[in-house]
Amino acid sequence: MFTGPEDVRNYESGIQQLLEESPELFGTLTETQRKHFFLHHKIYGQANPHPEDWPERLWQAVDLTGWEDLMSQGPADFQALHKLWTKPPSRSKKIEAKVPSQYLPKMGNLALYLLCADLSYTCAVAKPSIELLGEMIAKLNSGAVNGLQTLGLVSADLAGKDLKDSVQAKFVWLFRELSGRLSEEEKGSMGFDGVVLEHTLCKVGRFLGESTYGNWGFRKLKKKRKAAEVEDDEGDDDEDNEEGPSSKKKKKKAGSKKGKERATE
């Protein structure tokens, strides 16, 4: 638990000292792997370099959040905390009040959502409902939305309110569908919940993508979609066609009878 910028700096210098004094602890790991052994800055994706004073800036944001007062009231509301952290500073020159977002180094809506999600596994932030997660995912309009579109659950042609409504509804549906199909043991093993599902949807493109499994994933998905379209087309043809199988047989018999009559003539 870090209580201030000095704790962060002491932690980083302590890790560096451990790397230098006890190289045998890390076996055959490369120098880069050793540095990332305890604290991997790219755990959520490509990391941006932070300024030297980022620990001080981060604690200024914590102070502006009123963290101690917030924690004294019990777990913080997930959505309210995200709104507080992402609130932009006032453009008015008359208002000089500072907000946390001014001191959160290179952290946008998505990164701050992930931070709230991580804190929801502690006593600091209340666990979000599936409906709330669906709403936030729709607003962020990021990786999870792309995942739903890749799976064919949300149309890529939708935009605005229609897109948000569809994303929220399909996310809730998918969670309930998977919850019903997975055993309690399976869900416990993978820690399955709404946050995990959101993370998984963000990785759908990587899982199905050519760089991971050749183009197997997307080929399989396209094949399923094509088969479904063919079934729909065949159903339409049967409905539009007034002649059933029996009438086709009669036509065939009539045609063969006429052929025989012509042959005898």
C-alpha cells in the first residue's frame, strides 16, 4: 500500500536494488523481464512514458478526490467516481477550482474505467451491476464494443443512441447467457463476472485475428454467418414458392408422359 509519492519512489528503488543484488532469484529472465517481474507498466496495453513528477501529480489528484472522506462513507459509487475523475477543468477564467483530471497523467476515460474496475475488487469501490457496466461500455465505445460487433451481436451500422442501447442490451444478454451455460466451478476458476467479460470482449479481435491463430478464427465466424444467411434465404424461397414437392412430382410425371406420347407418334 502506497501512502504517498515517496513510497512509490522507495518501491522502485527497492526493486532496482533487488535486481542488482539478487540476480539468481530471476533465473534466465532477461533484464527487461526482470524489471517487469513485479510491476509491468504495459499490463493493459502500450504504455506511455510519464513525466518525472508523476507520483506527486497522482497524489494531487488523490487529494482533490477527497479520498479519505470518500472512504469514510463506505465503498465509493463506481460511476460517480469515474465521473469525478474524468470531469474536465472549467474553461471559465473566473473559476479557478482544480479537478483531479488535471493531475492524472495521460489517463483518459478508458484507463480511468479500468482503474475503477480494479478498485471494485477491493472495499474501496462498490461492485458495478451488469446493467451499469453495459451502460459504461456503450459510453466508452471502445474495445468491448468492437468485440460485440465482431461476434455479430451488435450491428456496425448503428450509431448514437441506437448503438448505446444495442450495446447495453447485448452485453447484459451475453453475460446472462454465459452465466447460464458455465458451471459454478468454471465461473469460480476464471473469476467470471461483468468486468472479466468486458476484458474478454476487448480481446476478441486478438483471439480471432490472423496474428494469433492464422485466419482460423475469422474464417470460422464468417462460415457460420454465411450458413445462417443461406438458411434464411432457403426459408424465404420455400415461403415464396407456391408449388410444393407434390406439385413438382406431378409436373415431372406429366412431362415424362408427354415425352413417351411423342416418341410413339
